[in-house]
Amino acid sequence: MNDQISRLENEAREDLARADSAEKIESFRVAYLGKKGKLTELFKLLGTVPPEEKKAVGAELNRLKQWLEEAVEKGKGNAPRTDASREIFDETLPGIRPPQGSIHILQQTIQEISAIFHRMGFETVEGPEIETEFHNFTALNIPLDHPSRDAFDTFYTPQGQLLRSQTSTVQIRVMKDRKPPLRIIAPGRVYRPDTVDASHSFMFHQIEGLMVDSGATFSDLKGVLHLFLRELFGSQTKIRFRPHFFPFTEPSVEVDIQWGKGWLEILGAGSVDPNVFDEVGYDKAVTRGFAFGLGVERIAMLRHGINDIRHFYENDLRFLRQFA
Ligand code: DAH
């Protein structure tokens, strides 16, 4: 019986060391302390122990039970034993491999995209997620009555701030802080009160780009985006610039890539509107620049055949491990 107890104890220590999540701790508890648990089964054998040993064996069982309960309570491996003299360490057992994390697929995508722009001399800048109306709208030439300023399309705080709905805010922050020439990208989270479904989330990621330089023309924008999209999607990628409207660029385009038989919109871009230069205190008569913005989830979904945006946020290891 004493052998059985110490064998069970060793087994429990090994299982416990592997129980690295709340669920595993719970199944560990059930396996040992549950109604049909291994320790519970041993307790049932107490009746077969000769009367003169019963007391000692019972005490051992209770000691093990208490240790197991404490270990479960602490929710972590290798809770200290009360009786150190009984320690058994088998150094011939293989080591326990600690679980290793990996970079989330969205972060990998941001890193890959950023690396392409870094090679073209762009630098990464970050901005806050809680923003002012000035940075998110006004300075970007978005009029007060524009639908995106509505509470249905932007999260406002009771203090009159908002969760940025686009990374274009960072353009404004950088231009207010610095003088041209500028070549920056700004990755980060943005928020919109959309109903969550397979292609919408109340939070997602964008990467903004901005170049300001006296010679930064629309053809430079085309060159930069061509190079970028071919690096990302392959050198044979067909690219289409389609006229569009954004308040902060003039002219504006949406950029599509050929996908199967059709075209898919990949990003928005344009020459920075002179009104924006005015807002940040640049001389709009001589300053030139271009900007672009893209959605990270969309690009990751296309490249990896992911069919539901919610996969990115649910921390399901079966999904995440495919990109480890
Ligand atoms: N901010 C735009 C959006 O969220 C994306 C965008 C379009 C950014 C054009 C730009 C741009 O910098 O030039 O839909």
C-alpha cells in the first residue's frame, strides 16, 4: 500500500508539472481527487489494510490528499511537499519542455509589411488609441457633418475623446511634431462600432503611411505602392489604381490587386490634401506628400485563406499554431 501511495504521488507530480492551464488543473483535480479519482480509489483500499497498519497508511493517504488539494488550490506545478525527506527525484526521466509561444499572425503580418517599407526608408511611428476629434477628424479635413463622425461610426468617451477609427491620426501627430522630409508608417489598432461578423470587428488593425517631401509626387506614390504590393503578393501581381474620394487626400485612389478573375481592394491612398498641410502648420504652397492606409486583417485573410476575422481574436491555439 505504501508503494502504491508513493507511486501515485510521483505520478501526480509529473501530471501537475504539465498542468499549465486552468482547464488542465481542473482535469488533474478530477483525475486524482474526483469521485472516481486515483486517490479516492486508494482510500477505498484502506479497508483491506491490516488493522495495525491502518493508522499509518490512513495518515499517509491524508497527507497526500492534503498536498494534492493545496497543489490544486495554488493552481501550479510542484507545490512544496510537507515531508522533504521523502523526496524522490528521478533524473533519468526526460525533461519537461516548457510551452513555447510564437508571434501572432497579425503581428507577423505587420512585421512583414513594415520590413518592406523600412527597406524603402520609411520609419515606424506609433500613436495613441485614445484620441481627440482634432487628430481623428478635423485636422484630416473631415467636416463636422461627415457620417464617420457620427456616434454610430465612432466610439466616443464621456470626456469628449474617442477611440481612433483610423491610423491617419498619426499623420497629424507626426507632422505637428516634425518638419519635412518625412517617411513614416504607423501600424496599430483602430476601433469602430460595427456589428461583429465574419468580416467585421469593433477593433482591427491598420497601417498608415505618409511621405512628405518637396519632390514626393503622385507617381512616387504609385512606385512605392507597386513595389510594396509586389513584394507582399508576388512579383507577378497585377495592380490597379481606381479614382476614389478621401477627405484628407486629393486626388485619392483605391488600389486593387488582381485576384483570380476579379479585382480586390487592398488599400486607400492619395496626395495629401493642402488643407491638411494647413492644419499642421506646413506651407501648403510648397509642401508635397502622399499617404496611404491599409487593413492588416484583410491582407492576412487573403494571404492565408482565413475566412473569418474572429479567428484572429479568439486565442484558439488550433488556429494560432498554424502560423507558429
Ligand atoms: N483612413 C482610411 C480608412 O480608414 C484609409 C486611408 C485612405 C488612409 C487613404 C490614407 C489614405 O492615408 O491616403 O479608411
